[in-house]
Amino acid sequence: MQSGIIRVPLAPIRAAADDCSEMVTQGLFGERLEWTPAPDNPGWAAVKLAADGYTGYTDVKLIASTSEALEAYAGPQHTLTAPLTTLEWEGRPYHLPAGAAVPAGLFPGLPPRPTHPVQAAHTFLGAPYLWGGKSVLGMDCSGLTQLACALHGTSLPRDASQQWAALQSVTTTFEALEHGDLVFFHKTVPSKVTHVGFAWISGANAPQVLHASGEVRIDPLEPEGIVRDGTLSHLWTGAARCPISVG
């Protein structure tokens, strides 16, 4: 395996080494990975993202693996937190999404990390839903929660079911929900988690959920699940404290 770095703002990571294959996640600019040439398509790379261990395939042209590129990212890095940031670097503009990493100190004055993941998630309101997406240009439900946690500096697995499994030691109830808790849902089988969002609680108002469904939006939340246009759209599975609140 070779070490590499994503060299474009967003790199699609696909289920197979083919542009027509399903996008399962995205690699963000500056994200580290390990890769090897795909056995059935040498123009593609089989990759493993360093941050969450997610595997898939991407076009090898989207990866920088030169010694110069790796050396530039050998030291501390700054994670961009604004939904989109334009930087001038090496004589050209880069339009980079939140979660992209640049060498620390290279661009002074960049915004600091948010105080809580739910604060970061709120900045993506209105972003369209995109299966496998992890940016303001399009994201899925677990991409939203994983990215928001990453912007705060805490780690979370990629998929909703993985996130639920990882937080079993800090589960909570609907009645004890706190602002920013992670809330999980299913379609028909309670043990099969398919959706995740953040609890959104403002003062004495009834709980709501901030999630990606069609777009990043806030919907009413009841003990039975998410209510959208008067109908239950996602059935309640459970809730867990966001990693920031775990001691």
C-alpha cells in the first residue's frame, strides 16, 4: 500500500473501480489515505481512508502521493470549518469544503473549530441530500453527523449503523434528550439503523431533529420518530450523547 492525500476538493469514493459505480463516501482535500492500484482497472486506486478506515475506489489522478505532497502534510494541519472556503495556493484558487485540511500556519486568520458538532451541522441547513456526500454541495444523513463531529475535532464512524454501534455505552432516552444528542432511526426493523441526525432543542420548545433528508433541514421529533408533513418518515430507534459530551 502507498500513502497518499486527496488532491481535489472532493473525491468520490466508489463501490467499484468505475465512474458508474455507486458513490459510498467522499474524500476531502488533504485527507490522508492508503492506496494500491485497482487489480481490474489500473487507472483506479483501491483506497482506505485514514480518518475512518472506509474503503472503496477512486480515480488515481485524484490522489497526490509524491514525496513533496506527503512532506507538506507531515506536520500539523488546519481543518477548514466554513461550508466553502476559497484559498489562493501555489498560484491558483482552491474552492474547498468544510473538513478539508491545509498545512497549519499557511493561511492565517481561518475560523476556529465550532464549540459543538450541532453548531457545525446547523451551518449546512439547505444543503441538498446526496448519497455518499460529505459537503455543503450534497450530503447524506451520516455524512452530516460525521462531518459535523470532525469539524469539532471528534471522530465518528461513517455509516449511521456504525455510529449507533459505536455509541452504545452512552445511549439515552427520548425523555432525557439534550440539545446536540445523536438520534437514530430505522425503517421497519428496529435493530437495523438506517438514519441519524442531531437533536435540536430550543428552550422549552418540543424536541426537533436536524438531519439530511431531501436536504439538511429541521423537522418535528416525537417518541415514535420524525414527523414530516404530518406523517412519520423515520421510526425511532434510540439516542446517544454526542462524543463531545462523553467524558
